[in-house]
Amino acid sequence: MTLAELQKILRKTDPAAVLVSPRILERVIREECRLPSLVWSLPHNKSFVCDRQVLFRHAEQADLELETDQLLPDTVILLTRPDAEELSNLERKHVLLKYWRRLFHSRVHLAFGVLPELGPLADDGLRERLACIGQTQFEEISQVLIEDRFLPAEADARHTYIEFAATYLELLYFAPGLLPNTFPGIKDSAAIERYLGRDVDASGLFASTRLQGAPDPSSIREVRTDESQEAFWTLVRCAQAATLEDNRVKSAILRMKASRIAPAALSLPTRQEAESDITVVANRLASALQLDEREKEDWTRQMILLLDKADQGVLPVEQRLLDDFQQVCRDHERDIYTLDPLEYVVSWGRRPLKRPLPSQKLVRIVRHMARAVGRLDEVRLSDTDRGRLSRLMNHALANLTHQLHSRLRPVLTTAMEDVGLKPTDPVERVAFDKMVAELLDRITNYGFLTFGELRDTISRNQLKCPDLTEPEDFLRGDPLLRLDTRLASLLDGVYRRGEFYVRWLERGTSLLFGTLSGRIFTRFLLMPLVLAWVAVYLLGFMLSMVPASWSQRLHWTAGVMMGPVHEWAEQEKRKQSLEQAQAALREESSHPTEPQTPAQPAEESLEGAKQPPPTPEPNQTEQARLSTSSAHGPSHWGWHVGLVLASATFTLALLENERFRRRCLIAALATAQGIRRLVWDVPLAMVPLETIQRAIAGWPFQLFYWAVFKPLIVLAILAWFFPLWFTRWYIVFAAYVLAALLVNSRFGKTSSEAIRDALMNVALLIRSGLLPGLVRLIVQVFKQVVELIELTFYRIDEWLRFSSGDGTISLVIRTVLGIIWQPVSVVVRFFMLVLIEPMLNPLKLPITFLAAKLYYALGPAFGLLPSLIHPPYAEYIGTFSAYLIALGIVNLLPSVGGFLGWEMRENWGLYRSNRSKNLGPLAVGAHGETVRGLLQPGFHSGTVPALYARLRLAERNATRTRNWSRVRIYRHEIEHVCALLKQFVEREMLALLRTSPSWASTPVEAGDVSLATNRFTVSLLHPEHTSRPVRLEIQHHHGRLTARIRDAGWLNELSPAQLPAFKTCLAGFYKRCDVDLVREQVVSSLTEPPASLEFASGAIFVRTGLYAEPRRYILNADDSASRSALNGMVFAWMPIAWTQWVQYWRDDIRNHTPKDLDAIGEKLLSSIHLRPD
């Protein structure tokens, strides 16, 4: 199809439709939407509706490829012109269908544009439609349209509703299958369509905008792919060899390939032999999974279906899935042993050479089945067959996981209780059970458990280690070290014991963090001094980068702030420089000067030209060095110590005094506001913004900007990097002319736009939380790197283990390799995790940098810095090897400081006395995201809206490419998030509720979780009221989390003894979710019942009637007036102390009447009409 044909068909269907280039369309959108030139992306850049005069302000008749006498209507529809590649790659019907959709979308916009001013979209009509949609749903609609670039970020409610109507109707008529995941929050679509039907005649527009020859819209589904072929007899022989090797899956696949190219008489028998091989694997799998006859038949049928696709392509997913099933069978049938000669020798024979690993067997089975379940999304089966196979595999995985947990839970529970990690109250009992469950999840997902993961699990949970009370506690180790030793024996092959340096660090930090005197020393002396010295030193280091020629006073101040460490380093540098210079002079003076030749210049014959300067005597050098150090030493020492002490006092006040922190924050905000008022508000008050915009848009400024300013910027950059080029005025003038031509060329303008877009993208990321998100990203990335390193070592250790059925040669080879691998693994792990990773981790790099400064300054004084000039061990191992070792020691040893600092930070949270004073948010799942991190969009946060955005994009691509594998993957990830939220509710709320005596006989369970882009809803199921669940909903509104009870359900049936416990448990759960506002609490705090509540950024708008003026409540925790006006209304401003929380549940389990938290819990349900007590 040609461009002229498309334009002709569009003009015949709608004379207002015009194909324009993307460049012209972007100009029009910027003008009409009044977008700044630095905007990073344009909304609605596929089609746009505007006036004809606006179009011709940005384009000529020739640019539109229209006939010279063709007239356009007053309102035109601009559609992006397809390029030649797009027209050649797409079929004619697909091009017509695409532009039919765009024309229909634009016509919906026009239909809204001709509505009267007082019609349905006046203020009252718009408010009625928004009330029908719902505030939360409308915010989700706005977020989706902005993310998908249909709306600018500052669009108002009217434009959002119009764009929603156009997008919704377009999807309804052209791609109805995309609607549920485009707007997942819309449940009552019939009501939405009724309102849209009153505004727009969509069916009439659908018929009138249909392009001639366009096909009917239809849903596209995935199809089965083709298969590959190979030579028959070669495949049969290879299949027979695989059968002899007990690889039935490989034999079946090869026979299936052979059956496709076999002679007619051999095709069916060969296929039957392949199915027979798979039947053998299915029978072995039934024995491993303990299946009955009916389940075994179901598994056999599904595995034969997989076999039908397993021979197509290179290592298809179906083949890998069948290999996983076969590996499950092998793990079940074989016993696993470890061969450890070194441990046998070190223990003097107390530990056997060949040790069985019974726990490892079930762990391997679960891991292979879990890996098989993860491949289901990519399997090429129909939806029905995939659903059946998914049910079988998930049921098997659940049973295996239950067996694994039943086997390992008593081991973990007993080991933790034996070392002193015993719960003493209901809250700690719930935390204890959660800790065990998290460790079991870790073993299930990864197949092993390390000391670091064990420590992190204890650190982030509420059950902590007790303090060290006696010297024996230090000598034998704290509970974590004793638990490390116990698990290494009880979970041999599953648990990896901590390295010696990690255990020593844990033992040393237990004195600082696990004793009262150590905590006092750490909190009130060590930490303030270290943080103050780091801050002062880094500030001095930044000041030292300013050239000394600019300001001697500033350079002296930098030296004072960096202190004696900097002086020692500088003195060592000067000493080494003098030694090198003296060595060079002695080397030169030891060789006689060559006689002059007549060809040498006359200047070289002058007396003294070739004579080296006299070598300074050692005592002179030492005196010069001492005089240099004494000139600045005492003054630097005194000023530096005083500055560090003052900074430490300020740091201590910041760390320990909340009121001082708040006042410092208020002062910082007031200073920022004053600077903004001085820099921005006052100039704008003197010169209006419109005047500045007109001046910038005027031709004098534009001429100066393009002809003078931009070329000078380019010239300054070139002069900075190449200063020697600009030594003559004519060179500068020529460079300026070339820069002006380059900037104003097409390439220059394109580059300028690209740089502008990049800067705006970075600015947008910073506004959306780039810096904290970047910190979270770095932590997660390097945590995954460490986990990958640990997983690699574990896989190597696993391969070196011996299984029953392996031959003697395999036993000998694995034993020898195991002896070699054990010391190599210790050294490699130490280098990777202690010496290399801290140098690459940006969060650990500052500590590594400071450790390097100390090391390089103090190392020579204590003989810790090896000589790089003449290594003393060069004569033994060679010069090259000696230099490599010396360079490695010098460059990598400072990383130990970064490793120690980071590990000490993790060790702080191990002890009860270091627990947070108030209840705070907890992570959902193992990835560290809180509920806020799941719902709040931002850089490296907003997992849920990001998943839905990827799902929408994948569905659009799938309708074009007919490949639905990515769609299934994202759907599975959303289901995984729902499962994590359900697990979070079970472990943090319902497990604690079951400890109450009033709820012991009625265990409440978590039901289905409904997820949308900005909220989730969870059902609480009561065993006696299964048809009336309680539904809790947590929503995200403009950076704040709000909670509400969507459906009261069985709350009206609670007894007077059950209701207080439920209220208190709900309050604690809200704190764990980091909820800011609770709708029921806000309603109960108002003087009269509201008709609607609207949560905006930094405020609450309350309407007593649907058309009444809203009352605004400012949410500002730092404003005393705001806090007094919202007394009892803001849930986030009502902390729950840990001591109160624990005491409440202690009193509850003792059948006392707890009262401490009734004031908070009462407001959470007071606006719900419950049955009176």
C-alpha cells in the first residue's frame, strides 16, 4: 500500500483527516498543550485534533502533500504519516485497521468538543461522572493515561475524562481483550458505558469512520509453531544410546524427531516407542511424588503433549521441562553423599570421610520441581492443556514443599530454641514462626542457606538475640554464632557455615552492640565521632580540589578539615619523591658525562650545563621535612580536633534528640524557602512571568541564544578539553564560526533536542525519587551479585558431591577436585566478597576511600605498606609475580574497611536493646519492598504499576506478533505479588490474632487478593461466615497510603471479647503497611458525616454534600497548627510503642483487660455501623 492511497482513502472517509510528519505534529502539540520546549516526551503523538489556523502556523500546504486547491475544514484531525518501512512491512488490511482506530479515537475527541458549555461536561455533570467512576479508579485512569503518553502530567479532570472516553471506546470496539488490564480498577463497566453512550454515539462513529477495505477488528490468540526434522536412522541410533545411559527423555525426543521423517511404515511405531519412554519417566515420577493411578494417568497424558513440542527448535522449553521431571526422579532414587578428606583430617577422624546428606535430597527435588513450574509460562500448549498441567505441577510442588517444611521446621525450631532464641510473649512467638517460615522459604527458593542470610533474617525480624550478660557468653559466642555451629551440623549440605573472618567480626561486634556499656560507647562516643570525622574529612577533600592559586585561605581550611591523616599522606609522598629524585641523581652521577662532539650545539658546552645539581645531604632532607611538618602540624591538629568535636556534638544531638532533629529540619526548610523567595518569588514579583516568556520567545533573545550563547558554550567546552588549540585569535574566531554553523544545522538542532530530552529525563527521575530509588537499586543489585556468587559456589560444591550409582572413577575424580576446590573456594570467596565487591559498590566506596587514606598514611609508619619499587620477595617468586602481589595488596586491602563497616551496620539490629521503639513498616516478601514500595510509582519502586505497564505493552505487542509468552510471564508476576501480599497478611496480622484467647476457636484466614495499579484488597474469611468476608483495602493517593474497610462482612457478628483484639491487631497491621490515613478514623474525627473524601497531595478535601464546597485539611506534621486541627485524624501521627504493643498482647493472653491501645483501635472501626455490645 502506498502513502497516496492511504491519504486518498482517509480523505474520502473524513475530509478533516490529514497525514503529517511526526515533526510537524510535535510542533502543534507543543503549541496547543503549551508544553515547555524541554519536555521529555509528548502526549498523544499519534493523532491530534486542532484548528486549521494552528496547523498552518507550523506547516505549509506543500509540507502536507495536499493539492494546491484543496481546502480543509475549520477543525482538522492530524495523523502521523507512516514511513516507507512501515508501509512495506505491514499488510494493507493492517494499515487500514490501524488508521481506522486512530480516526475513530480522534472523532470521539471531536464529539466532546461540540458539546455545549453547560452540557453534560459542565462542573455538575463532570462531578456526577467522576462519582460514578470513583476517586481511586479515576486516579488510576489518570495514571495509566499519563504513563501511556495519552495525557500530559498536568491535565485537569475534564481533559482526563475526555481522553479516557476516547481510549475506552477505542479499546471497546477494536481490542476489548485489552480493557481489563488497561483499566484494572474498573469493575462496573456497564455503568461506564451508559454514561459514555449518553455523551458519544460510539456505534455511529465506528461505522462512519471505517476506512474502505478495512477488516473487522478481531482478537488474536497464540498459535502452535512449526517443527524441525532430522535424519531418521541417525536419530534412532542416538535414541538407543540415550536409553542405555538411562536418559529416557532424550531417547523419547530423538524418537519423536525420527517419527516425523520416518517412512510411512515406521512412523507410528517410532512414535509409540517415544511415548513408551515418556511413560517410563511418568511412572518413576509417580513414585517420587506419591501419586495415585488417576493422577499418574493425568501426568502421562500431559507429558506426552509436552513431548509433541519438545523436539522443535534448539533446546525448547518443553525439553527442559521434561528434563526437570527426569531430574526429580533421579534425585528421589539416589542418595547423596559428600566427600570431605580435609574435614576428616582436621577432625582427626571424628567426622567420617563420606557423609550422607539426607536433607539435601528433598531440597533438590523441590528445587527442580519449582524450576519446572517456572517454565510453564513459556510452554507452547493450548490454554486448556496448560491449565491442566499447571494444576498438576502446582499441586505436586505444594505437597513437596509441605514435606520439606515438615522435615526442616522442627530442626530449625529446636536449634533456635537451644541457643536462646526463645519467644517470651505472643508477639515474639509470631515473629519466631515468621522467622522460621522465612528461612524455609529461602531454602525452598535457593536450595541452601548461608550465615549472612541467617543474620539478616534475625536482624529484620522482631525476635532478637539477648544481651551478653556473662564473660562466658562472649567466649562461647552469642546465640547467632552458636546457631551457626548447630545448623552446620543439623543441616549438613543445606546450611553453609560462616567464614572465620565473619564469625570473628560477629564475636567482636557483640561486645559493642550486645552489652550496655558497648552500646553507650558506640551510640554516644564512637558513632558521633566517626560520622563527624567522615563528614569533616569529605568536606575538606572537596574543598581541596579547588586550586590553591584561587584562595590560599580556602586551601588552608581544607588542610585543617582533612587533619593529620592528610598531612601524614602528604609527608610520605614528599619523602618518596625525594628518595626517588636522590636515587635518580645518584644513578646519573655514577656514569661519566660523554665527551662533546662538534655537532652538539654551542649552548651545551657552557659550563655547568651538563652538571647535575648537588645531592642534598640526608640530614638536610630530614630537616626540611621536619620543618615543613612543624610549620602546619600543631595548628592543624588543634583546629582539626576542635572541628571534629564540635561536629560530633552536633551529630550526637541529631541522632539522639528527636526535637532537635525536627527543629533542624524546620530550619533547613525555612532556609530553602527563603532562598527560593529571594531567587524566584521576588524577581517574579518585580517582572511578571508572562513578560519573561514573551522576552524569551522574542526574536532578539532567540537570535542571541542561537547565534551567540550556544556557540560560546560549545567553544568553552572545547577550550576546557583542548586549551592549546586556542592560542591565536583567528583560531578562536574560526572555531566560533564553525560552532555557530554546527549548532544551527540540522544535526546540531537534533543533538540539542536529544540533550534536552536526556536532561529532562534525568530531572523527571530525580523528582520521582531517583536518589533513594538509586540507593535501593544499588543495594538490591549488589545483594543479587553476592547471592549469585554464593549460588555459583554452591553449585560447584553440589557437583562435587557423590551420588549412589556413580562409578569408582567419578568418585576418585570428585574427591581429588574437592581437595583442590576447598582452599581455592575460600580464597576466591574472600577476594570477591571482601576485597573486590566493596570497591565496586557505590554505597561502600566512601568507607573504602577513607580506609585507603588511613592505610596509605599510616601504613609506612607501621610497616604495613609493601614496597612497590623493590619488593623483598622478588628474588624468591620472580619480579613480575612480586609486582602483581604488591599491587594487589596495596589496591585491595582498603576494601576491608568497606566490608567491615557494612557488616557492622547489619550486626546492629541483632539484639533486643537495639530494636526500634515504635512499630514500623516491614518488607513484603524476600525482595525488601514495603507496601508503599509496591504501590508508589518512582525510580526502583512502584512494582505493581510497573508490572501493569509492562503487561499492557506486552498485550499490545502480542496482538501484533501473536506471541503471548511475555503476557503470561507478567500475569504470573502479578499473581506472585498477590501471593506475597496474602502471605504478608497471614504472617503479620492473622497469626497474631489467633494468639488471642477470644479468637483461638475461630481461626480467620486470608482469602483472595485483588490487585490494581494503585491499591490492593484482601478478604478475611471467617469459618462461620464464609459468604460474608471482611475486605480490607489499602490505596495509594498522591504519595500517601490510605486504608479502609471496603466491606464490613462478619464484623457485625463479633463478640464483645473479640472486637477489641481485632481492632488492635488491625492497627498494628496498618503500621506494618506504613499506612498514613485510615478512612474510618478520618470520618469519625469529623463533626458531621461527609458525603465524600478526596485525598490530595498534602491535604484532605471533605465535602458534606456532593455539590458542596470542599473543606481543606492541610497534612503537615511540622506545623503545630495543622497537628492540632487534625488531632486524632491522621493515623501516621499516632505511634504505637513496642512496649505498649507487647504489653497489650501479654495482658490479652492472660485474660486481663488491656487498655493501652484502645484509643487507637477504637477510631479504626467507629464509623462502621457494628452491632452494639
